[in-house]
Amino acid sequence: MRPLVAQAAAMPMAIRTSSRGPLTGREHEIAGLIAEGLSNREIASRLRLSERTVEAHVRGIFTKLACTSRARVAAWFVAEGAHPDRPR
């Protein structure tokens, strides 16, 4: 099993069950961009947001998913069946 997918499999089931999990639409969009490997600055540029706004969203994502790394966010995103190029 790929390391990111294995990490996602170890997450609590409640985090992985709904269409976007506990994330808002914007957080889900940002999680997808994290899964693509974009930095906060690159996400901010792409979405026309300030970098501080993106940082706040990333903190919210980490809190809601009980994650401490961008790799775990990417693993969650992939495990839920989403694809960075196809937002839900």
C-alpha cells in the first residue's frame, strides 16, 4: 500500500465518511491543491486569496482532520476518492 494511502486508512472512520468529510467547500478545494503539492503561496495565487487566508484554511483543515502534515491531508483527500483535478 502506498504510504499516503496507508496513513489515510489509519485515520478515524468519521473523518473519511462524508462527501467532503467535515470540511467546508473552500477547505476541500484547498485540500485538493495541497494534494497537488502546492505551497500556501501557490494556493493563494491560484485562488486569488491572501497567503494569510490560505494559512487559516490550512490550520482549519489540520484541526478538522486531526492532521499535522500536508502529506496526511493529501492522503485523506486521495482516500476519500477525490482527485485534485476533479473537485467534488
